[in-house]
Amino acid sequence: MDTLILRATDVALRYPGAQAPALRGVSVAVPAGSLVAVAGPNGSGKTTLLRVALGRLAPDAGLVEIEGRNVTTWSRRSLARQVAVVAQREEPAFPIRVRDLVFLGRYPHRSAWGGIGEADRVAVASALERVDATGLADRWVDTLSGGEWQRVRVARALAQEPRLLVLDEPTTSLDLRHEMELFTLLGVLAGEAGLGVLVVTHELNLAARFADDVLLLADGRTAAHGAPGDVLVPEVLERVFEWPLGIVQFDGAPQCLPRRRRDP
Amino acid sequence: MNPLRWVLIVAGAVVSLAVGVALGSVRISPSALIAALAGEGDPSVRQIVFVLRAPRVALTFAVGGALGLAGASLQAVLRNPLADPYLLGISGGAGLGVVTAIALGLNALWGLPIAAFVGASAALALVYRLGLVGPGMLDSRILLLGGVVVGAFAAAVSQAIVALADAQALRNAMLWLWGGFGGASWLAAGVFTAYAAPAALVLLAAAWPLDLLALGEEPAAYLGADVERVKRRVYLAASLLTAAAVAVAGVIGFVGLVVPHAVRLGVGHVHRRLLPAAFLVGGSVLVLADALARTAVAPRELPVGIVTALIGVPVFMVVLRRWTR
């Protein structure tokens, strides 16, 4: 745990005009080589935490450090060399080919007038290969399926050659196979490539199977934080999600199953 | 990227420049044109080529290129394929700035682009404000509607000033309302270049961040773009290009819309290719449009903005249908 890439400490934030704070003292750390998942119900503060962690929002209290340096002191460009983000929504205004899209990941490494160099080509080719999208390189992005689109965006993030990969709800529009494929890829990136991976997700069960560390948020507070087995316990989840549920062991990980409520 | 397309684009520019110089009330044959360019042949032909036609064609090419470049850049920052300096009201605002300055007696050629820039920036700021439907949320339909309305208003006020003022320079009022290169000279070309060249360089240098901004502001920021700074630069540079164009040639619409779309079909949407191509093709198209304006109803001359509108409006309708489908 000595190579922390991201560390957020006691972060608090209230949006202007909002009744309740969106975050009330949340801490999370992402070491190199580990996959950290942030889960929780809608409105629990997941996306706000992400924005604060990425320096898009300044917290009212607490501190976010990337590589030991306050995130607000990084320029966007140098930050993009350390941290790559697959945002929840992205709609290109004009058609673009996959290869050109992935090349945009090289932007933080380039000068304004410089051409495309060998290092850029290598980074793009290996990023495409890593996500098994080499065959998609000449396709237009608006012809891709949801799963292919997510993989291509992960490839662009990898072309940034970051130390930390951040994804916001990456499986929202994906079917079972594609969400398993994506999380498997994230697990490989953390385990083999040694990246830090921070993923915000609704999918508690996916988080439990792939994450090393799960942060469960509720009402802007930490409801539980730790290994999946420590977070996926019925009492905690029932309180957070306000629904009766049970935990079963499957494939070596705890999985949460909601119960049918007899009387609505 | 296919190098043949660049050969075609450059060849098209050369041919359109030659056509622009050759056509007019005195038609110059290709051999006479080559002789004149080599400093030989009939002195009166040389006179026509170097004193009358060449400065006009050079200025027209530069203005067309500037409008193409401004349109392509605005389409990326606004993420809107219908963005164009004219449709966004920037040209109209610039025209109002120029007409106001001349009516006040401030008609030094070097100063007019500044007056135009004031008008252009004011119009863009107003249109942008109208298009903001929430904090940081730009509705591109309302933006265009606002642009058209602000442009119409600026044109109406310009027309009123032209009608009421008796400044000598406003006698040829059609120039400011519909555009034209009748007053072109090497001096005008120099003034235009002095203002437009730095702005064009700013836009060309922003080619990479424009690729990012076309993805959306949030992804662009995460990929390392300083979004606010890029937007500010592009708005200022596009306004300055438009202002310089309007100051020397009046309000010319649709070049900034039609040219980037035509170029996208040929070289794609990556801005380090799109922007230079939009400049070259914009220049070629406006030179040909001006040649048409000079010769179609000779010996009289059509304002070149009428020619570009006749070409541009059908293209606008096609793009509009595809965009809203």
C-alpha cells in the first residue's frame, strides 16, 4: 500500500443551494495494481466523489492527492498523463474512426505543432490490442455496439499511458457478456499491468467479484469500506438499500440477492 | 490519409486563382496570363493582372479561407454542424460595427477591423448568452435561432444607419449588407492579413484540442484539454477572422457552413487535416463565387454574398435535415 496513486481524505462538499451535503467526510485510496469500486444507491454521492477526486469540483473540506500532490495544483494536461477517465456519457459531435479516437488519448503527451511520433503509434496499437479492438481500428465509432464502444474508450484511456484508470458506470448499457468482459479486462489491467483502477458502479455483485476494495456510500457517508466480504453483509446492505436481501457465495465471492417482499 | 486528395485541393486552389484572374470584363487567355505573370507580353494586360485582378483574387481567397476556417472551428467548439459566422450573427455584428464606425467618420482602413471586431464579439456574446439554457448548458438550436435573429437585427440597424447617414463611404451600402470585393486593393489585402493571420494561426494551433472538444467538454477535460481556455481562444480568433473579413469585404454568408461540410466529406473530421483544407477550399470557393458574381450579369456585378447565399441555403437545408433526423 506504499504506492498510493490517489488518496482522498475526509472529503466534504455541499452543492450551492442544496439542502444536504453531497459528501460528508469520505475517504478512499487507490494503490497501484488494485481495483477499487465505489458503489451505493442513486444520489449517494458516487459521481460527486469522482468529480472531486478528478479535480473537477473543489471540496469544501478534506484533501485529494494524486501522486502525493493536491489534485487542484495539477494542470489538466499533466493530470491526463497520470489519470485517464472513461466518463459516463460521451457523444462525438462528428463521425470519427476508432483509430483517430484512440489517438486523441495521446493529446496530453504532445506539443501543439508536433506530428504523430513512433511512441504515439506504439501506444495506440498496444492499447487497441490490450482491449482486443485491433480489428475495429478502421470502423466509424457510430457503427460500434455498446460493448465495442466501451472497449474502444478504454483503449483511448490506455493510450494516455496513465497510472490510474477511472470509470464512471461503465456497464450501464451493456449486456451480461459485455459487462463480464469489461470487468475481466479491468481486473487484468489492475493485476497484470499494475494500473490503479477506480470504478463507480451500480453493480454491487460485479464489484464484489472483481474489486480488491469496495467503498459503499449512502447519503454522502461511508456506509462500509473494505474487502468485498466485509462490505457485502446483509445488515449493511439492507440498511443502505432499504430492501431485504441475502448474501450467497458464488465463484468465490459474496453475491447479493434481493428478496421478494411479501407485503408491499 | 490519401495524399491524392491534398493534390486535388491544392490544384483546385491554383486553378481557381487562375480562373479568378483570367475572368472579367476583359477576358485574359491562359497564354496571355502566363506571359503577364512572367513579366512579359502586353503591358495593358500586365496592368489589369497586377493592379486590378491579382489583389482582388488574393483578398478574396484569403477572406474565403478565413471564413472556412472560422466556420470549421466554431462547428467544433459548439458541437454543431450548422455553426457559421453568418448564421451565428457574428458577421452581422461585425457589419454593424463597420457601418457605425464609418457613419461616425472613423473610416481609416486600418481601424475598420477593430470596429468590426467590437461588433462581432458583442453579437457572439449576446447569442451565446441566449443559447445558455442552464449553467454551462448550451442549447445549440436556441443558439442558432438567436444567431439568426441577432444577425437580422444587426442588418436592420445597419441598413437604417446607411439610409440615414450621408457619409461618402456608405454610398456603396450594398457592400456591407451583401458583401463584395469591388474595393479590393493590395492595401486592403495587407490590412486583412495583418489582422487575420494571427487569428488563423491560433485556430490552426488549436486543431488537437478541437478534436477533443468535439467529443464533449467533460471528456475533453479528462483528456487534458484546458477547455475554457481553448473555447475562449477559438471564439476570439473566429470573431477576429470574421471581423477582418467583414471590414474589407462586407457580410458574406454560408462560406463557413458549406466549405467545412464539403471538406469533411473529403478529408474527414480530424482538425489537423480539416482546418488547413477548409482554408484552401474556402479560398477557392469564394474566388470562384466572386468570378461568377463579376461575370454572370456583366457588365453589372452581383454582390458576392448573394452568390454564396444561393449556394449556401440549399446546403443548409440538406445539413439541417440530416442533423435533426
